[in-house]
Amino acid sequence: MSEYWDVYDRELRPLKDKYERDDDKLMPEGVFHIVVNILSVNRDGNILITKRHPDKPHGNMWEISGGSVQSGEDPLDGAVRELKEETGLSAKPGELRYMGQIIRESSGCIHNFYLYEGDFDESDIVLQDGETVDFKIVAPDEIRKMTVSGEFLDFVFDRIKAVYRDLFGQKYE
């Protein structure tokens, strides 16, 4: 089944067209879709990370939860859906805190970042077939080490340390 995205200009003004997902081509210049990123932090201050399926772009690399907002879907609802699909964690919209936005001209993505602070542990995680193949719950410094060693997606780390400064602090800049 095809996945469709609503598309916007750089100022988030809706465009009339919808866009059918195609991982093999870039968004047209000046056209953007919304991607949600969810940093999940448990009661111990540790972060849930997932390993991408080997058949996906950047396969076997570690990242945080997230994905594209579907056509007709609000970004917050998309974040709730992506978190549930990829990890099995059921957050209510009020439990996700909007943390900021990064616009990537090169990929046509408007990234919205959310923080989920929940009472979860390993027994609560259910991975999505075809999307994720493993997970870890780690301290923020472990993500830095995994990025340096090439295991965690460096561009994702750059984004999360910029948006979630309270967790990652200035020492990672």
C-alpha cells in the first residue's frame, strides 16, 4: 500500500498536492514533508534507541524513533503513531513535549522533535517487523560513544544534541 504525505513550502504553508513516498528520489526543490523524531527517556534518565532493519536505508545503524507524518495526520499524532509502531510504547499526545524543529533543504524534510518521558523498561518494547531489529536503553553518553564508533547515525546525533540540550549538554558540541 502506498504511503502519502502532505507537502508544504518552507514556511509550512500547505501545498495543494500530496506526495507519494518514493525512497529512491528526493522531494522536488522547495517542497517539504514533515518528519517526527521522538526521544524516549525512561524514569532512570536513559534513552531508548533502535537499530534499523538491514534492508532500509542506513540499515543496521542505531537511531531514535521517528518517521514521516502521513497525509491528513497532525505531526503530534504522527509522533504518537511512530512511537507505538516502532517500539510498542503507547504515549498519549499530552505526554509528548514539542522540543523544536530543524528544516533540511537537501532532503525536503521539516523535522519536528518530541520528548517522551515515560515509565518504561525493556519488557515494554515491541519492535516493528521490517523497520527495527534491535533496541537498547542507554545513557546519553553511550549514544555519543556509539556515534564516534560509527554505530549510531551521526546526523541523527547532531540533531538530537542540538534539540535536547538539557540531556546532552554543552560537552558534546
